[in-house]
Amino acid sequence: MRVLILFGGRSAERDVSCVSAAAIVRHLGRHQPLLVRIEPSGRWRFQRDPQAFAHHPKPAAFRFDRTPARLEGVPDPALVVGGGHGPASRRLRFDVVFPALHGPLGEDGTMQGLLEIAGVPYVGCDVLGSSVSMDKAITKRLAREAGLPVLPCAVLDRPADASRVRGLRYPVFVKPARLGSSVGVYKVRGPAGLPAAVRKAFRFDTTVIVEQGVDAREIECAVLGATQAPRASVVGEIRPKAEFYSYEAKYLDPDGAELLVPAALPAGQSERVRTLAVRAFRALGCYGMARVDFLLDRRSGKLWFNEANTIPGFTAISMYPKLWGASGLGFTRLIDRLLSLAVARHRRRESLRITRDMK
């Protein structure tokens, strides 16, 4: 298939997206890539040499092409490359879109809505699954409704609300509600530090979560498949060298964390993680892929659901492909499976009636 890979984007996670897109191109196997970088301004730029980008030692620092591109939708979807509408432009048809976009305006349902309107198949969760999983406040509400164990938290709509946070034991974690990769996350040890951390987090989002801290191991499980019958991978663990798994530990420091695949857990506990991961995937309406994260209390042994990432990292050190690799599904086969799921969902939706005639 010809795969349109979208990367970059308008969120603070655009550099991570570049690294994910490069890894996807390297492991695309028999499929052909079309590569489009979305600039921070929102402009789409066609990249003429996907392989040079994919093998660059620092993909985010690659010298990107500036060729304009735009998406044309139904009835004849295509990527239009070049300026204008005449001979200066050309139409490139594709079979499926892989949005390798992390964070707002890529992972939160907005890009998925654009692709739905355009009438093209795409990898990953749909509008609903993407949007509710991106919003940590909504995620936690739905998780509680599904019977998943969720840590106590407060949801703030403005910085001044920090003064009303009550009933949480310190330390607490302050997080933007709709961001990932630990961007804008702060650990606060006492009430005096809370207002400043909340103000900083509000630089990234209009809603902020203050969550109960816990001395915990960071446990992750990858889920793959349709909403009705997803599969869970083996369970992994992240051991950050710093106090928590920060953006720097994830992407900037090669020794920032130790990734243990599989995690050193009793068989019964691993199975419970896998069961809860599938339950979370279904409760949030996910499709295709998600990495579901948990916190395992070191003292009590209690397992807490943390969040679901609907476009997890696809870098060489990312847990999602590593977990499936340890489960017997290599990187190239994993991408192939995700593309197949995208096409299957699109065909199913295309077969649905859109008229009142039910005969």
C-alpha cells in the first residue's frame, strides 16, 4: 500500500513525532511511504526523500523540504503537492494514512475528524476514542465508571483554583490535561509549591490535573486490535533514573530510564495488568492501538490505572513496539497489522447506509 505518514504538528511534542515518523518509514517493509510534515504554523509540507529523513541521526534536525501540500477528500481523495491548482501541482493517491502525531491537533481527535471528513482510512483510534483518551480528566471519569482503580485528583480550570485543592496527600503531580510525553508535568512536594507548578502547567493547556502522588513502579501494556476484540502484549516496566519519567528522561537522556520487557512481576499480577489494559481500551472506545499505563504501589501492591496513549511513541526506544516485539510481533509486522486494521474499519464504515431507505 501507499502510506501517507503525517508527522511534526502544532504541539510541544513535534520533535518526538519526527523520531516516530522516521522509525515508521524504516520499518514500513513492502509498503511505500508518502511523507508530509506539518509545521508549527499548521502548513503541510511534502518531503521528497523519506529514506534520507528516516536514516538521519537526528530526524527533528533534518533539513525539511518546503514544498506545499494539501489533502483533497471525497470523492477522489489524494495528496496535492505543489502550489496552485494547475500544472504546477500534482495529485498523489494513497491507500491509508498513518498519523504519527503526538499531542494536541494530532492525537486528540481533531486530525481524526479531518481524515473522517476527507473519507480516507487512517491508523489508530477514531474521533471519540482519541479525544476522550487525550483528556486526562475525561479519561479518569470513564475509567472509574468502568471499575478501574484511579488515583484521587483535582481538575482545575484556571490557575487561581490551586488554592481550592484539598484532600490530596503530598507529593502531588501537576499535569496539563491534554498533553503527553510528560511535557509540562511537575512534581510538587508541599502546598507552598503548588501555585507555581499550576501556573507553569497552564502554559500548555486550559485545564490542569493535580493528582495524588504515590511511590510506585511504572507499568505499561500495549493493546492492539479492534474495539470488540483487542489483544494485550506482555507487560513492561520503566525504571526512570530521575524522580519520575520526565520528557528529558524519555527523549533527551539515553540513560534516563531502564526499560524492562517483560516486567519482573508475578504471573497473576501481569495477567491482571493485561486484563485491565484491555478493559480500559474498550471503555475509552479505542481502536487499533493504545499503550495503557499503570502505577504499581510499592508498599501496598495496589495497581492504579494512569492513562491510555492512543498514538504511542514509535521510536527505537519506545515501549509500544518493544512490548509487541517481546510478544512475538516485530516492528514491521506490527505496522502491517495496524494498516490492515485501518483499512478494515474504513471498509466497514463505507458499507453503512447513509439514507433512510432501509430496504
